[in-house]
Amino acid sequence: WLWSSFNIGKHKFFFWLLLRDRLNTRGLLRRKNKHLDDYTCVLCSNNREETCFHLFFECPFSTDCWSSISIQWNLALQPLDMVISARTVFGKSFFREIMITSCWVIWKTEME
């Protein structure tokens, strides 16, 4: 599903890392015993630890991004079911490419 998308290679690899929970979020760095002064999300003021799930789905910044492109996530579902549900509601054949690219943009924004 991922590798057959029309996204460029680095976006596919990035999304593969996201799916495997291997992006260097502050939460992952904490789990690897890397010391940081702060492990909270840099994109919001909710005082939440920056995990992949928070960064891409719960953070007010990312929810605004998803809303602007009419993608709705049901956070009550398991992650795979969230994607299936969002794809069904979105209803366009290019959902996969939009989702991967949007995650990339959120990540790059967080890195700045």
C-alpha cells in the first residue's frame, strides 16, 4: 500500500518510519534514554509529550492541518481503522498521497 503510492521516495521512507514508530520524536528520544530539557510537543501548549500519535493526530496544529484538507480522524479507533475510516469519509482516490504528504509537512514544520 505504501510503496505503490505516487509520493517521492523520501516521503515514503519517512512514512514507513512513522508507521514503525521510529521517528525521532521527543517521546522516542526519552525511551532511548536521551536527555532533553523538555519532552513536550513544540507545536502546542497542551503540555503533552511529543509522541508520533500526538504530533500527527492529537496536536491542535495537526488537527487544524487535517481540517483544512477535509480529512477527519476518529481517535477512538485503532490506528489502522482510523486510516480506513478517514479514507472512506474523504472519498477521493488520492487519499494515500495526501495523507503521506501532509504528515511530511507536519513533521517538517515541527523540525523548524
